[in-house]
Amino acid sequence: MTLRLALVRQRYRPDGGAERFVSRVIDALGDETVELTVIARSWQEDGRAWLLRCNPFYIGRLWRDRSFARCACRAAARGGFDLVQSHERIPCAQVYRAGDGVHAVWLEQRARVLPAWRAAAMRANPYHRYLLRTERALFQSPGLRAVICNSRMVKEEILARFTTDPARVHVIYNGVDTDRFHPRLRGGRDAFRDAHGLPKGRPLLLFVGSGFERKGLAAALKALARSGSAAHLAVVGNDKHLARYRRLARRLALDGRVHFLGTLEEVAPAYGAADALILPTLYDPFPNATLEAMASGLPVIVSRQAGTREIIEEGRNGFTCDALDIDRLARAIEALSDPLRARTMGEAARATVEPFTLEAMQRALRELYRRLLEEMDASHSRR
């Protein structure tokens, strides 16, 4: 039997975590037993899946998301697919991968760093209200067969807020290429530092992620300034408000110690050059950067609002704290500025994520699809 599977993702962005996950789904399922179709406005075609383009005209993000959802649902209904798996909040999804977590939780976390008037405006914003309505309709839809979460944190948030059947909510952790991201990357440490103007004799923290507000760059900068460490910070990623963060670094007297590297075509060498990763994100279901860093032999400092907190053993392979706890972030930076401690904890971090392979994730996905197909066959037999 050939499974006709539709994957829904609005746009392809090469550095996007959701897009990498979709590509891994294609890797996991792209054989003669599966016919894959990607429903998207735009996608990087690679011959492993058909592209069904849904690109209606829009002005503004509300119109953008609503028009795409309608188009995608119409395309899915016409396509005669066995399963429709969406990576967007659309009401017709049979399988939904909650890679963005729960929007209501994100709004609550973001409100913590906004003035009261801006938080109120955010909650009243028509776009956010649309997402909240669509999210609730999706999670409570009788047609929803499965929800794929990439952390227990997100699963618990869904079950706490919606009437979704717990048996339909599955945790499948992200996989990481443990061969590409490996402690041997340290062999290129000096070359990378030379190429990017980074000092060789100082501890180097790494921050990886675009969208600096959400990823917690301001907290990382404040913690570095408050710590007694002489560490430097390399920031990989970009943000439309980059100038604002450059000004903050100057106000904190971090001139010469914070290095904005922009988006790198290949991020792996940056892990090899660093001593630890810091990512005090306001909200992130399971940031891939933490897995990549740990696989590369780096200890990590992450917030408790990140799903990767679930694999951190405090003081052994990393540190966790609230995203806005500057004092605890500063103490973690001081601890990991000791090269011997950072190396020892990095070895433990590597051991922690060695089971989190792409193959393990693909096996879990295949098993979920197998069970869903069995349910479908049983349902058809009863008719």
C-alpha cells in the first residue's frame, strides 16, 4: 500500500527549524511506499516530493496566514491524500506538528518583557487573536488524529489548555546529525576565530538564533556584563533590530567582547570555536541549536522556557534558569569560563545527545505513521 501524504508548510527558509524537520520527514518517508506532496507558497524543490503551490494574494500577515490556510485546506481536500500533516495552524490538519509550541504561552512569555501598554496591544492585535482562535479549533478538531510535540513541555501545555485526547499527543524529540556536529570540530577552532576576529586566549560563548527578542539576546548581554568573566560572546543569526542590540552592548561596556557574525552559511565550525552555548530564550519548544551545541561537545545555558531543559542535568552538562534571571545566567557564565569545567561538562553534553540521532527520530516517525495507517485500515474495515 502506498501512503499518500501531504506536508503543509507555508514557506521554506533554509535556516528554519520547522523546514529542517520537514526535510527530515521526507528523508524518513521518502521511499517507494510513500508518495509525498508538499503544500506551500514556496519551497526548495529537491525531487523527493511533489510541490503543490498555494500562493494566493495577500496584504499583511493576517491575510497571509488566513488565505494560505483556506487554500491549503482546499488543496488537501481535492488531493485525495491519506494523511494531511501540517506544520502550520490550519483547521483541516489530521496530523499537526506543534513545532512552534502553544501561541497562547508564547504571548504570555513575551508580555514579560514588554511595557504594560504594549502587552495589552499585543493581546488585542487581530493577528494574534486569529492565531489563538485557529489554534483552539485545530487542537479541538474531531478530525485531528495526532499531534507531534518535540518536548514534554509542549505536550503538557497542550493538555492543560485544550480538550485534546492525551492518547493523540506524542512526543518525538528532534534529531541531530551527531557525525556533522561532533567534538572534532574543535580542530578548526583557531581558524574560525582568526577568520572572524575572535580572540584565541579567551573563553567564548556562542549565541545561535535569529529573532533576538524571542531567543533572549538582551538577557545574555546583560548577564555577560554582570558576570565577573572575561569571556567573549559570538552572536550567529540576524534580526531587523540588530542596531538596537549593538547599542545595548555598547551601553553595557561590552565593546570588543560581543561579535555579531550574522547568518553563517555553515554554522558547525562556530560550535567548534566556542566553549559553551547560551540561549536564554523566552519560549522555544526545543531549540535545535542546543542539540547541535551539545553534540559538538559544548555545555549549554538554556532557559526553563525551552523544551531542552528536559535533557539538562544541572551542573553536569549545562545550566537552566528563568529566561530573565540575570544573576543566575551570570553565575552560569562564570562557571563555564573555567576551561577545564567547560570541557568536562561538554563531554557529558555529548554523551547526553548521542541517542538523539536523525535515525532515532525517523524510526519514531515511521512507527507513528504505521499506527495511524492501522487505525485508518481498521476504521475502513468497520464501515
